[in-house]
Amino acid sequence: MDRARFDRIMSIALPIVGGLISQNVLNVVDQAMVGTLGSDALAAVGMASYANFMAVSIVTGLSAGVQAMASRRHGAEQFDRTAVPLNGGLLVAVFVGIPMSILLASTVDIWFAALNDDADVVAEAVPYLRSRLFVMAAVGMNFSFRGFWNGVDRSKVYLRTLVLMHVCNIAISWTLIFGHFGLPALGTLGAGIGTAAATVIGTGYYIVQGLTMARENGFMAGLPDRETLATMVKVSLPATIQQLLFAAGFTTMFWIIGQVGTVELAAASVLLNVTLVALLPGMGLGMAAAALVGQALGREDAADAKQWGWDVAKVAVVLVGVLGLPMVIAPEPILSVFIHEPEPLAIARLPLILIGAAIGVDALGMVLMNGHFGAGASRTVAVVSVAFQWGLYLPAAYVIGPVLGGSLLHIWIAFLVYRLTQSIVLVVLWNRGAWAGVRV
């Protein structure tokens, strides 16, 4: 890989990574604030966050469809039509997100109790989760905007929007969790309200930027045509199903760990959030790979698209692998930022070491998965993801944990085996190149 290709990768990826860092700094700060309320609150927010992840995945899959279509049109130099897929994504987000938001938020106390039988955890989680569920349509709109701006090489718009959102989130959450400025201390409910309010603020800012920067690309120029909506559904639906089942899988994983114990659940919540922080460059590079692959295919250069996938993957393995080293060398100082009780701290130590040792390979799979999304091959991603997570990992985790009485460490080893094996399969599929034949 020459310097010009490396610079191209980083010019797209760095703003995305910056935005993701701001997002996960927010998550980490939220978790650190909630962690001072005790293990029940920490476990509740962890479980509720993944339940929310599962719920909003109904609309977050729109990002894959918008980005694949926008990047193809950008690569083909059809600049006056790049925002047409965005219009379609926004329309679907509103018409799907609003009714689902009302349904899920109004029944959350019923269905969340089925995910965790600890009454204290449920009491802390339900108000937090209900607050976040009310803004599902805004989440879908934000992900549609993200796909568009990343697909047309304007990822800095994504960065500054997320920074604004997360500054607002931290300020509102801090005020409401602890009851500053004469307001009542709302605990986990305050964290939920803060996140929901910041999401709506971000949506408003995205719309303003779209009106000032993307009108010439067809933004809000009218309703999308039938062909655009049909293609949007074709590409987004498998991505939506994959993300829904992926999120449901994480929620199920939390349910399985909850059967082992609440302390283990609190530890797992922190482990996953620390892992996500270390994987941020891999996620950002994956989104860059999606844009570069889509643009190359728009130029009808499948060989270049394939090489972009490999080049981005190389950068991700090295960068994320280096970021995993502190987890191996100094797990206790990292964990002690979020865990303030000795038992969950001890439980989380060895799993974090294993995560740090394997995280570079996980980043490899993440980049190539996004490369498939950028090519529009979301069906392939859905099949691979669902087969490994639901067909192999989750049954194994249930047997290892609740059935055989295994610990969080044993469940985590199974988790790492699943993630690494999936990465190997994605390498093989990328090398075969069938994704290049998908029409978007």
C-alpha cells in the first residue's frame, strides 16, 4: 500500500473515528457516573443499553442502504443524485420509527422484565430504557445522515454533529443523574433523558447542515421514486435483520450472563464498553472501507474495490492491535475507572486481558464486514453474522454458563472464539469477491 492510498484511507476514517470516540467517551462517562450508584444501576444501564440497541436496530440498518447507494453515485460522478437515497432513508425512519417507538416504550415494563428477573435491576432499567425508546425515529434519521455524509467523503459533518450531541448528552446527564442546579436527582432515568435529548439535538443539526450543504445533491428535493425506495429496501432490509439479530444476540448474551449472577452482569457491561472503545478505530476504518469500496464499484473497478478492503484491513489490524496492549498489560487500572467494588473487578480482569490479545483480528473482520455493506452485499453479512452468533455462540454460552455452571470467563472465551472464527470466514469471502457482482 502506497502513501497516497494510506492518506486517502485516513482522510475518510479519522473524522469518523473522532466522532465515534466522542460517542464512546459519552458512553464511558455515562457508565462512570452511573457506576457510582452501585452494581444494580450499572447492570441495569448495561442491560437496557443493549435492549435499546436491539430495538433501534430496526432503523439503524438504513445507514448501510444510504451509504451503499450514495457512495456508488458519488463514484459514478452523479453528484446531483447522491442525496436521493438519504431522502428515502429519512422517510423510512419516520414511518417505521414513530409507531415502533410508541409500541415499545409503552410496553417496556412488560418485555424488559422477561430479560432480567432481578427486581432491583428492572426498577433501575425501565425508566432509562423508556426515555431512549421514545426517540427511535430520530436515531434512524441520524444513521441515514451518517451513511450519506460518510459515503460522499464528508465525514467531518458526522464528526462535528456527534461532538455537539455528546457534549449536550454529558451536560444533561450529569445535571439530571445527580440533581444539580436545584433539579431532582433522577439517577438512571436522568442518564436516559440526557441521551434522548442529545439524539434529538443531533437530528436537528443534521437537517440544518443538509439544507445548507446538500441541496445541490438532491436533499429534500422531493419524495424518492419507487426505484430508489425499492433499492433502499433491498440493501437495508438484510442489514436491518442482521443488526436486529446481532443486537438481540447481545441482549440474549446479557440475559445468559444475568443467569450466572448480577455481579457478572455488571462486569460484562463494563467489559463490552471498554472493548467498544478500543475497537473505535476499527469501526471508523470499516465505515471508510464501505465508502471506498462503494465508490470504486461506482467507477466499475472491482479490482480496486477489493484492494481497498485489504488496505483498510491492514491498517485496522495494526492500529487496533496496538490499542489492545494496555488491556493485556494493565487491566486493573482500566477496569477500576468504572468498577468500584472488588468482586466484579476481579471477575472482569482475565476476560479483559483476553480481549486485548485478540482484538486486532476482530477489527479485521469488522472492516471486511463493512466492505461487504459498502458493496451492497448485506445479505451475505446477515447470513454469516446470524449463523455464527445464533447458531454457534449463544447456544454454547447458555450450555457453558447456566447449564454447566461456568463462569463469566468461560462464556467470554466462547465469545472470542466466535468473533475470531467469523473474522476468518469474512476474509475468505472477501477474497472470493462475489460481493462485486451486487447491483445497487
